[in-house]
Amino acid sequence: MLADSHNNQDVEKAIIPLMVPAFEGNEWTYVKDCLDTGWVSSAGSYVNKFEQEVIRYINCPYGVACMNGTVGLQISLQVLGVTADHHVLLPNGTFVASANSIMHIGAEPIFVDINSQNWQMDLDILETFLSEECRQEKGQTINIISGKVIKAIMIVHIYGQICDMDKLLALARQFNLLVIEDASESLGATYKGKHAGTMGDIGVISFNGNKIITTGGGGMIVSENQDYIQKAQHLTTTAKVANKNYFHDQVGYNYRLVNILAAIGVAQVEQLEQYLTKKRAIATHYFDRLKTISAINFQETNDGVEPNFWLIGFCSDRKKQLMHEFKKQRINFGHFWTPMNKLPMYKNHQYIQRNNVTAKVANQCICIPCSISLTLEQMERVCQSIQKCFTLNQLK
């Protein structure tokens, strides 16, 4: 009976997840230490240690841990002086948290289309907009349509890739714009040797459950500007003044990362380098196995960029067939985000575009399994399913 069951070709295959966290190091040990000592909340040694380990890894002098990437972006905007009188530029293709953080402080987003190669903000469109649809006045860039000051660019390193940061930073200097790096997805990715999150005025990393390393929830604000990080630390700890009993000098937030989550983070950082190696090996395997399928267009990598391959996605006009085949084979997959201009709360905001590439990528992009723990056998199942789909289409 067992032999028959083992040989039955209809035995249900195990699901291959899209992205799951890996806990292969000292997570249990450090969490147990928090529980044994009672240091589980916002005080405790692991918070500071986590901050120090992350900023050491990315070669950035200052950082402060917070509850998640979204609040990290909100606080970053505040410490840069962005207010309700300002616009912030960001890509139309991003996770909604990027735009939400701008709205949380009362500022107004302007969405910029992405390019069709690496799915990052289209810097040519950005340059044209700043040059032709804005005016310069008293050292500020004014949006002609609204009359509001454009204060900052929030560049999002989508799926762990990075845009041409030299060009972006040059545009920021030319038009007197601050740069916030939404590096939520890109820990470990570099541009010409510089880590994501460290090239602009301020950067934010996420440690959500689906990121390359995780604390369950969590984020970190990083910068070479000590004043920015001191202000961020003050705001995230309820703006409590040191050496005074419960005296708070402004409206702050209870946004500090807690010790028990930071303990998980410390264990995860210890494994970050090997995780990056595994992610890059997974991407290389997929690229090599699927390179003969001309109807697949993987997200491209700019010169000078070493991605972390947080997610691995490609565009195809046969997305529906691929989804059907993946469901049959019990392979989980992901979609690109709904474009920001298609969400009800953002549909009336300004969107700068020529060919609406974001919509095309959203319609055709499919992300394939790339967990740290992904096995060769699982990757082969994914590749065979993709190849089968395209072979069947060729025969029709």
C-alpha cells in the first residue's frame, strides 16, 4: 500500500512558496535571552546592537531602528522638513507605503513613470518634467501646475535593483531637491560600491517578514547626517527629553523597534552575506535556464549595480497562461503592484508619463519563487513549468 502510494503519479506536490523567511542562526538563542532577562520592549541591548551591525554592514555612520519601513519613511520626511506645502516625487510603480508616508505628513505626491528595462523611476521623464514643467524661484523648484514647492525625490529601489544614482543625484543638486532612498527592498544591493540607502540625504530599510532579512516587522532610518538621525531618534521615542522626568518637547511617536524583534534582527544580520550569495545564485540559475525563451523579459540590472534580487520577476504577454500553469503545479507567484495612479486615493494626483510603462509592467510582470531556502529541485520545477507553458504556446 505504501509502495503504491509512493509511486502514484497523482500524489500532490508540495507547494513552492514565493518568498518565506529563513531562520538558520542564533534567533532562538537571542530571543530566549530577551525572555529570560525580561528585556522585551523598547529598552534593551539588542536594539543598539542591531543598529550598529546594520550601519556597519552598509558602511553608514548613523542609524535608528523603528517599527517598520513605512514609519521610517514618514519620520525621514519630517526630519528633512517636508510639510503640507510641499510635493514629493516618487515612482508610479511602487508599494503603496511609499506614497502613504507622504500623505501621512500632509504633503502631496507626484508620480513619475518607470522605465521598461529595470522598472525604476524613468529619469529622462523626470528631467524633462523638472526642466519644462517647473520653474526656479529663490532657490526652490516650483510645480507650475500647482504652484507648490517640490521639496524632495523619494527614489524606490524596486525589487532590490538601483537606478542610475549618479544622474538622479545630479538632478537633485541641479533643482535643489532632497533625496530620500526607499531602500526597503534593497538591503545589500550596491551602486558603484555604495550601499542602497546611503547615497541620498536619508535612507530607509525594511525588515518585514518577506525581506532578505527580517525582524518580523521593523525598519531602520540611516544617514551620514548625524543631525537627521538624532532628530529621528527623538521623534521615534515620543520626543522625550533626556534627563527630565517624562518631559516631551514636541509631538512624537512611539515608533522605536522593540528589543525582542531586534534580537531576531541581530541573528539575521549575522547571516546576511550568505543570504545575499544564495539569492544571487538563485537569480543566476533562473537566468541561465530560461535565457532561450525570448518572450520573457527579466528585470534588467543597470551598469554599476549589484542587486540583492529580493524578488525575481519578468514580463511576458503570456502571464495568464503562466499563472494557470503555476497553479496546476502548486507554485506560488507574485504580481507587480497596482500603479499608484490606479488607486482611488491617488487617481487625481499628478502623474508624469509618456507611454505609461508602469501599467504595462503591472499587467505583464510575474514574480517567481526565490526564498533563501529554495532548493535546486524546486527551481527546476519552476523552470520546467515556464518552459512547458511556452512550448505549448509554440505548438498551438
